[in-house]
Amino acid sequence: MHSVLVALGERIRQLREVRHWSQEEFADRCGLHRTAIGLLERAERIPRLDTLLTVSKGFGITVSELLRDLERRSQLSLRKARDRE
């Protein structure tokens, strides 16, 4: 489960940075607190479905697009972690 959360956090950070938004700017767009975005990006919080909807709307994408390839990304993250050990 943790690897999926890490992959989701990386996806959120990637989408945010491509748009050149700070965490605070993105949080304002979503109506969330900056710390909530930080917690998601660092995989320190398991998001509820309504939070995933809010985040995806903030990006102007669907939840499906937000979660696309998440399982594959999580497996890649696990491999990278193992390679570092």
C-alpha cells in the first residue's frame, strides 16, 4: 500500500510542478490547505475519495487520469528502492 501512496504523491507533485505551481498555489486552487498537499505528496496521508476528486478537479483532469498507471509507477518505485539497498 505504501508504494502506491508514494507513486500517487509523486504523480501529484509531477502534475503540479509541470504547471509551475507551488504547493500553496495548488492548494488554493483546490480549496485545500497547503499542508494537506504536502502530506499527500510525501505519502503521509491516505486520501479519501472526495480528496482525490478535489485534487483532480484542481488539475482539470479526471480521477482516472490522476490514478492512471499508478500500479506500474508503484512497482517502479519499489524496484528503485531495492536497487538502492
